[in-house]
Amino acid sequence: MTNITRRKLLFASLGASAGALLLPNIAKSKETTSLYNGGLVTGLTKPLPYKSISGFLSEEQLTPHHDAHYGGALRGYLAADTKLQTSITEGVQINPTAYGAIQNARTNKADSVILHELYFDGMTSTSNSPDGKINTAIKKRFGSIDKWVADFQACAKSSSGWATLAYHQLNGKLFNVPSDKHATGVLWMATPLIVIDVYEHAYYIDYKNNKTQYIEQFMQHIDWGVINNRFKAVS
């Protein structure tokens, strides 16, 4: 079992969906914001690092995905969080049914925010190959990069929402994890390193119903420098 430092736990909680929010009071932590500067802390959407990805995703595909789906998730999270926080600070009791719905919405929308940020920030227009620690770790776990690619693509094709390559904090292993919804299919205490959005809104403008082609093209546009840095931060 690997040693889990406070920094790694914070990164795992912030960068990993994991369904658990440790967020109400951490925005002021310099240590935390140095690890994660996304919308759950700032309240603002992170800008796309590109307008389009040549040969993969057009501006017409990326812009509404970023603005409506990612931006909408952040707005939904902030609204739900405000309702819950207000009920606590003002001592106003919420009907149990409504309370459960708001709690579920906050978790669902927060997970969507994190996954979208990891997805957008983990892609590049320049084709590159796995290198460094992540290259070694994938080969050790899956036998070869090609075997991992085959399994990751199978994972993505099987999912109707997300697929991730995640690093588990407790046993130090890599897992390909499918998730049909933002808050389901997660692996607790695991940090997503590679994230692909396989909801139709992520590819339909450019690929229509050809999900397989979209997934195959995604594999050519993973920013392995970013992925290696994520892995080094948690392993």
C-alpha cells in the first residue's frame, strides 16, 4: 500500500469525481488551490486551452460542449450548493424529498465539472506518445501500451457517459473505469488521469453517431505531458 499524504488526498478528492465533496471550506487553502484551480474553487469556468483540435474536434463541437454542458454543470453546482449552505446558515429546514434531490444534484453537477475540466485539459492538437512514469506504469499494469489502448477503448465504447484511466490511492494500481453517469461507476479513492467524455454531446456535431471513430481519434490527441504530471502528483 502506498503512503497517502495530505496533498495526495486533497488532489484525489478534487481531481477524482469520487462522489464525495470536501469543498465548503477549502477554497482558502493555498495548498489546495495550488493543486486545483477549477470551478469548484473559483466559481468560474476554466477557459478552453484551444478553440479547436485540428483533425479531431471542431470549434462548433467544442464551444457548446464547454459553454453549455460544462458551464451548465458549474452553474447547477453553485445553485445547489448555495441552497444547501443557506439552509444551514439560516436554519431553514428543507423538505426531506427536496433536500435529497438538491444533495444529489450538487454531487452530480460537481462531478460533471471536474470530469469536464480533466477532459478538456487532457487533450492536445499535437500527437504524442506516453513517456515518463505513466508510460512505465501502464506497461507494468497492462503489459504494453497497445494492450492498454485496446482495453481503454473497449471501456469507452461500453460506457454511455465517461471512461477514465484512474490511479487507485490504496493499492497503487491503474484501472480503466466506465461510468454511465457523472456520479456512478466511480472507484472510491481513485484519481482519474485520462478522461474521455462519451456522451453524444461530446462528438455528435463532428462524428454524428460514429462513436467508435471519435474514441479512436481521441487516442491520438491525449496530452501525455499533462497525464504524466497528474500521475506524478498522486503516485
